[in-house]
Amino acid sequence: MQQVSIRVTYEEGADRAVALPAYETAGAAGADLRANLPDRGVMMLAPGSRALVPTGLRIAIPDGFEAQIRPRSGLALKHGITLPNAPGTIDSDYRGPLGVIVMNAGDADFAIRHGDRIAQLVVAPVLQARFDPVETLDSTQRGVGGFGSTGQG
């Protein structure tokens, strides 16, 4: 498995006892991100609400890569906790605080506790495209068919 080095630093005032992103199994694609709450307490999310959950981290991603923030499937299934902008993208030139926008799509209040695993971070290579203006595009079997044009489902 290819590895890339991500430099990580804690925000001023962050709890350094909260674990850095980590892969829970040898085959995991995503490293778990944890809540690093300023008051070391609990953040309550009411049904339908969303909040920016701090991780207490800043990261440096090498050129040619991005980091994607994705929901944790167990939280989504069991509690309706998701990320409304999933996957969230962290560009290689961003050096600000790493926060996770979390949404409660469930039907009950949800408590995010200091140190809880709240999302996954997936590192992926990036290609940048060149956009070339042309007079016409090549035709395809689908053509200009829009949403749902290939059938049901």
C-alpha cells in the first residue's frame, strides 16, 4: 500500500491527549478523526441541526493530493449522523483549522463527546484538468439525456 506523509500540528489550546487521525485496521481506507472540543465537554446536536466540530488539528497535505472528509457509516446507520458536504475536500494549500461539519439527520438528540470519532479522512491523489473550448462535442449513446435518462433507479 502506497503511503504519503501528512504533517500534523495541534491548534493552540487543543487537547494533545486526543489521538491523531489513525487507521483502525490494516486495510482501512479512512483514518478516524476525533472531536477536540475546547471545553473538553459535550456538544449536543438536535435533530435537523448541524455544527462545526473542531478536531484541534491543522494538516499539511503534499502537492498532488487532497484529503476527503467522509461520514462514519456506523454513526449514519445507528444515529443519522452525517456530513452534509460529504465528501468535504481539504486542498493541499489549506493550512487552517481542520473542522468537520456534522449534521443530525436522525430523530433524537445526539451527543458528541470530547475525543469521539466523528468522521473519516481519506487521502487521495489529485489530477487537475485543462479545460479546452471546442465548437462541438463528440456524440454518445446517452447523448443529452438528463437525470434518470438511463432507466429507473
